[in-house]
Amino acid sequence: MLVLSIGKKRELMMFLRMLVMTVWVVGIVTILPSCGTSPGYNYTISGTVNGMIGSGLVLQNNGGDDRAITANGAFTFNTALNNGTAYSVTVKTQPTNPSQTCAVLNGSGSMNGSPVSNVVVSCVMNSNPVTVDTLGKYAYVSTINTSAIASYTIGASGALTGITGVTAGTRPNPVTIISIGDPATQYAYVSNMGNETTLGTISVYTIQSDGVLSPGTTVDVGRYPSAVTVDPAGKFAYVANMGSNSISAFKINQTTGALTDGTTANTENAPTSVTIDPLGKFAYAANMGSNSISVYTIDSTTGALSLSTVTPSVAAGTTPVSVTIYADSAKVAKFAYVANMGSGSISVYTIDSTTGALTPGAAVAAGTSPMSVTIDTTGQFAYASNMRSSNISVYTIDSTTGALTAGTAAPTGTTSPNPVKIISIGTPATQYAYVSSVVNSTTPGIIFVYLINSDGSLTNIQMEQPFLTGISLSTVTIDPIGPFAYVTNTSNGVVQAYQIGADGHLIAVP
């Protein structure tokens, strides 16, 4: 047995005390960074991406630290930041094939004692189709890259002849046209998305007797506005501001077409569109970032939106992008259908005709990345184009409950189809559906023409390749007065015109 002297015992006790203190200090140093309060501690920046279909999205933080995004879902920047350091997440490169615009929400601030994980990046399609005026005399196409509007007269054969165009704002959305008064005057509205550092705007134009657009007074809206939606009576105009979580509402001057008395209504995260019921009583916004639908009543005098007191918000599927309303013959809204791009489903709701409130029904499966729901002219069938599963979902509508019963989907090969457009021809009427599509980065796009059968199923009767080069086809625009059809190749800035034959086929106009 080892026996220590009193001096040795004192030395040993002092050593043990120093050892304990050392371990305690090291432990504190180790613990402090994990608590996130130590000076110089680094924190990560992360978030989620919604709605991306194209490829090539690149995000940046503070003008650097590039982060390439290959799919929807969670992302984290590689470089962590010290506590107190400012951060600013922006889009360096927007997706292409197909072209999209992505907006950043919750993208700036300062590190404050914990990682940042609430950055949301929401993406919508850049698809600027042709817009035909209410008389079928003129056509307009807004061009994103040149921030302009190309204008045309429509000939007897459907051919387009260019006339003087006008300048729009930065990254303009599709043109919206209304007709006011007797004799009627037509007005055109174009919302401009702007960019990471600027607010959006709405350009206002009067359509002159020769079809040329005469600019009016531009109004400001929020960040990354959607295309302009006008109520059925032509009294009010709305845009959803994806980057500001809001809807801008304006009165339309019934003498000049000017937008006045602007108001703002809050939404949930990343609203992508505004839909108005046929009687102009209710409005609905699809919130891509919060997987929900905001519900509003419309003030019949001012056009201002008020959140529903019954259902201010209802849950949808993942990444809802559009709301489609089913109405009866008296234009009373009965059902709403929401395309959920992220969950590959269609949400179904019953609409209360008095309050506009939504009551959820049974959602139905669609393909991958449905973009919209189109209802046929008889109100019996619904169709959803699925951008990533290369097909069109077909449904029968229960006119009593609004329930959707799936039929046989129509394949589109290896293409990514745009929303379905439908026309009814002849007496008795026969319906035809037109779907433009993107194939890949090297193959020209295709327009599919379908006969709508009595059971709602689709029979492919034509596959048209309008361009030898370029792949970014817009949604087909149908001018029922012609009847003519137009599709824009957004890759090279060319519009192809077609006559629609009595059998629904497309006949190219030279």
C-alpha cells in the first residue's frame, strides 16, 4: 500500500483540482458553440424550393456561394455565416426548359443566434401566349426578354400582320384585354414581374381603332405579380404578388380604363394566381408556398377584398398553382378544383353560394406536376395536363357533388403538356381539345389535337410540329370568331397561326 506524505497529498489535491477545472473549461468551450451564443459561431442558411419544373436554377447568398438546385425540396448553402452577419438570398439563374421565374421569400435578414431555415423559393411558368382582342381583329404577345408587346392585325385567313408595338415593364406577363362601354372601347393590361430588387407594375393601354396600343398611367403592385385578372363585369382588376404575399386590387375607370383606388389584401405564402367567380362575388388565391387557398369576398363598390369570415383559408395539396371554378347555367359557382403540382393531385371543394366558403371534398390523383384544370363546354368533364408524367388526366364531374371520377389518361409521349384549351364546333356541337407541349432541349415542341368523345375520353387526331427549331411553346390560344389558333415559340420569338377546320384539325396559315 502506497503511503504519501502530507506534502505529497497536498500536491496531489492541487493537481486534481486543476484537472477538474481544465475539464470543466474545455467542456464549457465545447458546449457554448452548440448553444449558438459564442462569438464567431457559424450558422447555416437553408429553405425549400416549390414549383420548379425546368432545370438550371442557381441561388446565391450575398452575391456568391452559388447553390445549384436540381429538384424541388430542401436546400442548404455550403457556407455558414457568423452570428450577426447579414444574409441575402437571390436567384442568380432562372430555370429553363421550360422557362420559369422563381421568387425568393424570407430571403434576407441577419443571423440571430440560430440557423435560418425558412427561406422559400417558389417558381411559376413563363408562358406568354397570344392574346386576341374581344372583336377578333387584333392579337398581342408580350415578350419577356425584350420587355415589349408585339401587336398584329388578324386577317381573314387568320394570318397575322405586324403593326407598331410598345414598350412594357421588366419581364411582362401575358396581356389581358377588356371591352367597356357602348360603343365599346378596349383596354389592355400587362403586369410586369420586375426582378429581385424592384417591385412589379401594371402597364395600362388603350387599344386604338387601328389596333395600336396607346400607353396610359402605370401603377405599382407587389413583388413578382401574376397576370392581371379582371372581374366578369370589367369593373375591377387584381394581381397576386407571389413575392409579397398579397393581392393588389384596383377599380377600373369606366371612361378611361385607368386603374385607380388601389388596395392590398394579405394572402398566405407565395400566391400564384387570382380566380374570380362568374358573378364577381368571390375571389380565390392559390398559395404555392403554404399549400393553401385564400378565400375572399369582393366589395361590389370598391372591388376591395376581405378574407372570408367562414373559411379565410383552406388546406390544399402540395404546391397548389391554380383554381378552376365550376358554375351552373345561372353562373352560380358550385365547385372549385385546385391543381396541386407538388403532390400530383386535384383538390375538390364545394362553394357556398352565399358566403363563397369552401368545403373540402375528396381529392383525386392526377399525374406528376399538374398545372391546371380545364372544364369542357358542357360541364361534364375535366382535364389536367401533367407536365412531368407526359399525359392528360381525364375526369367525369358529378354535377350534384362536384366529385371527380378518373377516366383513362391520354398519353403525350415524352412531352411536357401545357394547359388544355377546348373549342366546340358545329350543330350538334363536337368538342376538340388542343394541347401544346415541350419535348426536350433539342426537339421541336408538338401541338396535340384531340376529339372529345361522348364519355369525355380523348382521341388523338393530329400531332402538329409548328417549328423546326425551338422548344418553348406557349399555351395554345383559340380565337373562336375565326376560328383560329395561335401558338408562340418563346425560344425564338415566332408565332404560328392556324385555321381550325370543321373536323377540328389545324390548318397552318402561311
